[in-house]
Amino acid sequence: MKRRHSHKVSIRIHNIGTPLISRSTGLQIESLHVDSDRLYTIGRSIDNGSCDFVLDHGGISRNHCQVLFDSQSSKLYIFDGVFSQNFDEFRKRLISVDKVEKEGLRFRVSLNGVYVNRVRVREGRVQEVLVGDEVLFVCGKEGLCYKDGRVGFVVQEIGFEGRDTKVSSGHSRGTFSGGKRSKRVFAPMDNEVSSLVSGFCPPEAVGVVERLNSIVSYCRHVLNSDDPVSCLRLSDSGKERLSCCTMLRSKVGSEVKRDDKNHEMGHGMSGLKVGDEWSSPELRIGANLAVSKLVSQVESEGAACISVSDKTRTMLTFDEEKENTPGNSNINREKSCQSSLQSPGKNFYLNRLQYIEQNPTGSQRVVSLPELLYPLESISQIFIATFTSDILWFLTGCEIPSHLPVTVACHHAERCWSSSPDSRTTTPLPNYPNVAVVFPPFPEEIAFGKDRKNRGIACHHPKLFILQREDSIRVIITSANLVARQWDDVTNTVWWQDFPRRANPDFLSLFSHFKKETNRGLRSDFGAQLAGFAATLLADVPSQAHWILELTKYNFEHSAGHLVASVPGIHSYKPSHLTESVRSSTCFNEEFLGSVEASVVGLSYLFRSTSDSTGAQLKRLASYISRTRENSLGMLELVMRRNTNVPADLNAVSVFVPNPDDDSRDEFVQLGFLPRSIAKWVSPLWDIGFFKFVGYVYRDEVLAAASCRSNQKVQLMLHVLQGVSISDMSKLIQPHHVIALSSLMASLQRCTGIWRLQEVLGCYKWPESQESDFVYSASSVGGSVTAGFQADFASAAGKKVQHFDSQESDPEWGCWSAREEREAPSIKIIFPTIERVKNGQHGVLSSRRLLCFSEKTWQKLRYNNVLHDAVPNPQDRVGHPMHIKVARRRFTSTRGSRSSSFGWVYCGSHNFSGAAWGQTISRSSRNNQDQSHNAMRSASKLRVCNYELGIVFVFPPPNEETDSCDGSKIDDIVLPFVVPAPKYGWSDKPATGLAMREALAEFREGSRSVFGESEAEEEVEEKEEEEEEAEAEGREEFVAEEEKQEEKAYAEALWIQVESSLSP
């Protein structure tokens, strides 16, 4: 038959969940403009141009489905998968006949299927799509598609472009083959629900309309089934569909009763009451007719409810008596949960999985992301840190207003390694102009070869939410990334706390107070740790520096736990003894706020120039240094002065060595300058008087650089002190001061990784003989997990050699070492076996993107008896993958017939790896010029690769006094895995990358036999959310840095202008 002339067709849609994006424009669309008689592909792929319309969601296949508008029948069709033949063959084989003969056809089915009105499109069939129909691509189990787990759209209107003609949209929409018989398909009239959704209802009613569409869609699901009555009977176990089924039962099985008391809803759906249950199977007679009539009534009565304000979302209950509707809608369920949501305190929740019943088994509490955001209207701005992200899913699924400022810090392999500040941020969504995406920087010192271009092993991996409100601020720490799958289908931990607003901002709260009392624990520094971590993420992003200022407005003193952060870099700042030495080394003890590790640039210029050919300046410098008294750290105090008359940099700061015999300090030798990156924030804060700065250097480093014996940087320790104007900071601070303050917070030295863990837990004397378990469950176990790393982690957690009793003052004396770890492993590592993963509800595919355990690591650990199987807890989570990172060290004390438990629990983003927690590295001896000097300094540093964030809850030993009076106990925390965890048997193997690939090969073989050439085969080749870690080995030494060329050029420009200004 000759093909008709092609027409331009417009299909107006209402997006559900992740919005549809046009490949040609890259923008979100609300209408599909297509040519008739042409196949259009919908999928996730944007690289090869195979998809005409894109859904950026992990559950969507690369080429998920195809749609076609047939000009002969004027109907829209959808097909699950991609059809490889031409249009005429498609029409001949799949539209014109009821019984499909698939021989000779080649197509790829999608992995998660296509659903029209909650009914899955059968393989090899096309499905007509009508006005008002709901099309879903991520739905889960049939009929159990929840609001937050759906991805697709509702067809609102189909029309020919350039004409007023619309495709007929009456209730009777023709027939399609269902195998045994033909069934009628219904859709709302244009003047009913679909027209309301398309723009005739007020914006505040959109949520109600979406709920109404969901109900109408399920009514059609019942109609499309072969046995509608049985479908209704099975609905008792459903969730979102139950409200619709309740009305269907009341109309088909008995009389509908109305509640005239509900005057606010008029004669809307909330007045429909449940009648008697189905009395007998004979009532199936005429069920189709009764249900069909009910669809019309539901739609028309629902329209009457739409004009009510947004508050009706809490009123739109389809059964007024709560006890009669145990499976109420997801929206109402979340509303009720939000009103009674309690902060976890010294505990954590699990995320609410979408396929688990409303009241989960066990005592573990659950929460969803919308519940955490409630009430959304009162939030003034949001800050998010995550590894992977689906920002559009978050914005649309959580109904974030387009005007609400949202900052998302996330990982980007190229931008995070870039040296250009312009690469730090972007605003990618035109429809959400207030959404800013930030890419935190990775320092060059951890790159391969210390060259940023080579990149390195690094990952921006925290999971943090900050929700600012006028009267409080909510901090959320979770293990879930900002993607739908991890919140809906994968077990994750969630902790949060609301902190009240202060009467006035407290800028001193940004700085950790280093006073530590061994019998009362570490003083709360939650606010300072949070501000410091946020500042590192926002480095070189001036537009986001205001976040640091906002944190001063809230009181974080009563936090339930201690923040534990990891920041990439090579760190020398240790806990306990080092911090106290820093405080005691300065005469400004009460004013001391912290220290910054910097350097002196341009030191060699003066002493190597022709102007000092006789070496007079060098001799003078040596004389001053030799007579200057060192502090307790072996460092010399310097004098720093601002250079306001140097055009090369108005923020320049000069560094001098004063004459120790001159009390006025007017006689000195200039060493050089502060680096530009430090001076740019020191100067504005110093000039206004908010802070004072004092510098310290090592004597031998200065002499070695000045005498040309070394090209190494001269380390300068910059102490930050309170300035004369700090009390007036809130009155005087200007935008450029806020940017400088954020840079200062990012630069301040803090304990990070395992050293931060040691700072928190090292305050307590943990009785080794009373330890009952020490477990760590993670979704990734790094290649650095050797006896040495395990010993470092255990030692940081306070573990010491048992029965060790010494008065030695060195806090590291008697700590757990690699030798003890090899002889008696301290930590039980919880990680799922490959069999457990294969036996999950969705097999290997559901865990492959989440778990990381190398074969090499398995070979190192298999004979150590440290691996234990990860059995999800509570029972209803068995079969669902886990993405948790939880550690616990528990002690049990027995006194007579009474026993008590204590210890600590960690939850957050840290996997069990050196990249996350850090690896200790020792100083290289190859470049040492003065061994006696090096003996005075830190013998090791900590190399951290990742940004991470977690929280530790401490339950002190009973004999130690604490400030905690909340009555919480460590046994109140229900771990998300079974304890004691079953130890690996002789035949057990972890779900390593190799084991997963082998299991996937088996899956592909099975898929070929069932589906032919399936999308599943190619889907597994793509990485989506996998947190793969490949750690470098052999990095056990650090080498002192040399001055960079740009630093030398900067210093030289300053020297030239300083000398010219001094010339007569």
C-alpha cells in the first residue's frame, strides 16, 4: 500500500520523574514534535546520536523504546526496545495483525520494560497510546509504581501541527489485541483531567493532579487485565493503587456511601467510602461495565477537587478512616511520616525502599528524601555534596521550586583536576537558573608525578545535605548519592540533626578550640569542622563563599556526634600532642585560632643576585638566625608586613627575619614574600583588623635555600590570631571579606581521615580486655587494605597492645602495630559474598555498580580470617543491595550480675580504604640536608586521596565522666547487617570484580536463551554509579616540594618593584 504523505504531529506530555530532553537542543521538553510514519527512539544514550529523545536516568536503557505515529490510523504506538527493520515491515508485522510472527525480526528489548497504564508492553508487541495514558519506563513491579520511583510521562494532547484538528479523544479509544479477547481502552475527555493537567489548573494543584492521574491510570490497569475482579482482590498488598481499588470495590461490589461532613472537599473523591467486601466470585459478572463507569466518575469528581488550594494534598484521602486504608498513597504516607519524624540523635535511619511495606519489620527506622526536605516551603537554600548525581531527578522528584538556590558539589574527572578556576563551577539547567554545580579541586601533590595533567587516584565522595531555614539549619549525612536508585532501591544510612539559630552570628565558632580534657571527651567542634569541610569544597568559587558566613548564624554546640572528614592532600597535622605543642609555642595563647601551612617564595632572589656578590646579606641573615631563639617546635618567629605600594600585587606580604638584639624590630633582613594564593586572603582580613598573622620557619631550611644548597620550598607555618576588630566582624564584613574568610577556613590545618578519628576517639581510655567486637561494613574495600593500614586504622580507633601498662608520655607508645595486626587481626570486614549478590532480587546487575573489591585484595585477605558475609538487617531488606559504610567497636563491662555496653559507631561515606581514610607515608631521606633537623619534625605524613564525610557517635566507658546526659546507649543502634556476621566458609568468595564479570557472563547466556539479543548484554558494559577504586602502591615516602616556576616569577616581579621603590 502506498504510504500517505507525512504529517507533522505534536504530542503534548506531562513529565513524571526525570524529564524528557530533546537531543537536538539539550533542553527539557513538554511536547514531542514528530513526523508521522517515522520511528523515534527514546533512551539514555546521547553519545552516538541513536536517541531522538533522552532520559538521563540510570534505569533507562541506552536505546529503551521507539514511538511512531501512524498516518493511516491516526494513532500513536510505542514499542519496547529498538526495531531494526524499516517502517513498512514494522507496520506489516506489528500493527496490522493480532498474532505476531516474530521469525525474521530483529529487535532489542529494554532492560526495565515499558508500561502503559501500569501494564507492561509484551515483548514483540506494539501498544497504542492514547490521550490521558501514562507511559512509564521505570516502574518496578507491575501496579506497584510509586510516585518517587516512576520515570515517564502522561500524554495530554495529540494534534497535527498547523491545524486546529486534534486526534479524537473520546472515552472509547478503539481496541487492541490482548490474546484471548479484545478490550476497550478509556482516556479522559479534553475537558476533563488531561486538560486540567495541561495548564488550566493553578500551579499549586499540579501535585493533586499527578496523584489523580495515577489513580485513573490504575483504573485502566484493572480494565486492561484479563480478570479485573481478581486484580482488585490482589490489591490488598499494593500501596499506591489501594485507594483506587477501594473505590472500585465500593462501586462494583456494593453501594457507594458519601460523607456529607467533608464540606471542604465538596462532592470530591474524599467523600467516597468503602462498602462491603466482595461477597462471591459471581460478582465478576458485569465488572467491566461497572469499572468503566467508575473511571468516568473518578475523572469528573477528581476535577472538582483540583480547584482546591495546595493544602488539599493532605486532605485528598480516599478513605477518611485511616485504619481502613493500611496502604494509603505514597504522598499521604510521607505526609504522616513527616509530621512525626524524629531526629535520630546518636543513631541513624535507613532510607525507605520503594518496594518495602509501609511498616517495615524490625526496629530500624526509615526515612525518604522528600521527608527529609519537609517542609520544603521554609527552606531558603540547599547545599549538597555527592559523588554521582541526577540533579534533574532531585529537582523534579522532590518538587524543588525553580527559584530556590541549590548548590551541588559533585565529582568530575576532568574539572576537579583542572587548574583553572573557571572549571570550578557551572549552571547547567536553564530552567533552574539558581542551581549551581561545583567541582571541588584535587591538589596537584596527589597526582601521578605531581602533575595535574596526569591526574591521579582521587574521588569526591561525600554525601552531605545542608538545608538552611530562617530559624534552624538541618545537616544530613548519608551514604546515598544523589540518584534515584540509591534512595529507592539500595540500602543506605541517613543521619541528620536540626540546629537552632543564634541571636547573633558567632565567627569564633568557625575555629576549633583545641582544649581537650581526657576525662570529658573532645569539646564539640561540629560547626568548625562543617565550615572547614564546606570551604574546601567551595575553593575558588567566590559566588558560593557566603555559605561559610551563613554557618556562623547557627548553634552547633549540642551535636549528637563528631564530624569526621577527609580532604585530599598530603597532611602533616596530627592530633593531640602536636596541636597542644602549637598552642604552647606561641605567646598569643588565648588569641590563637589555628595555623596554615604555607611557604616563603623568592628567598633565593636576594642572596643569589649580583647585588650580594660579597655575601654580606647572607652573612647578616646567618647572624640573625643563629641568635634567634627557637620555639618548642624548633621554629623561628618572623616579622610580616604588608606591601601596599607594589603594583604587581596590592595584596603582597613581605617576610622578614628581625635582628634579635633590636627590640623595635626595625632592623631586619627580608627573606621573600607570601605566595600569591595565600596573600590574596591574608591581606583583606589583616587590613581590616579581623585577624593577625605570625609566621614561623625552620632555621636550616632558610639557610639551605639562601646558600643555594637546596631548591626545596621554605616551609612557613602561619599562625592565625584574633584581631582587634573581630568582635565587630558582623558589622564591618564586606563581600570581599567573605571570600577571604572562606579561603582562610579552607586553608586552616585540621586533622583529617584516620588522624581525625584518632583526635575524636583518642580522648578515651578504652579497656582492651572488654572488647566484644570491632566490625566495618563497606561497599568498597581498597587495595591498600594491608596489615599496615588495618593497624593504622585500629590504632586511630584507640586500640593498644593488650595488658600494656606504661607511664610513657608519648601517646603513640604502645599503639597497635602491623606486627600485632598480622598475629591477631583486629577488624572484621563485612562484605557480601558473590553468592549472596547473585541470589539478590535483581541478581548481579543491581550490585555491580555499587560494590568494589579487587581480586588482588581478595588474595591478600583470604587467609587472614577477617572477611564476613554482609547479611542485610532487618529481614525485609534481604535481597536488596547495600551501599552502607558503617563501623562499630563495642565493649562489654560486667559488674556482678549487671553488664553494660559502650564504644563508638561510625556512619557516612568512608569506604574501608586508604584512599578514603589516608595512608601514612614517611619522609624520604634522599633529599635530606640535615638529618638532625628532620628528627625534630614529623616523621610521617598522611596521604589522602578522597573527599569524604561521616559522623562518629561516642558512648564512653562507664568510669569516664562526660557531658552527655541524653541516656542513649550503643545497643540502641541497630546495625543494617546481621551481627555476629557469618565468617566466610572455605568455598566463599567476595563479590570481586572478576566474580561479578563471571556472573554477568552467565546472566548474558541466560538472557540470550530467553530474550534473544537483549539490551542487557550491552547495558552491563557502561559504568553508571560504580565507585571503583584503584589505589597506587609504593607511595610510602614523601619528598619536599620545590618552588614552582609561577611562584618564582611572582616573587621576582615583587622584588624588582620593591628594589625600585627603595632606590634613591
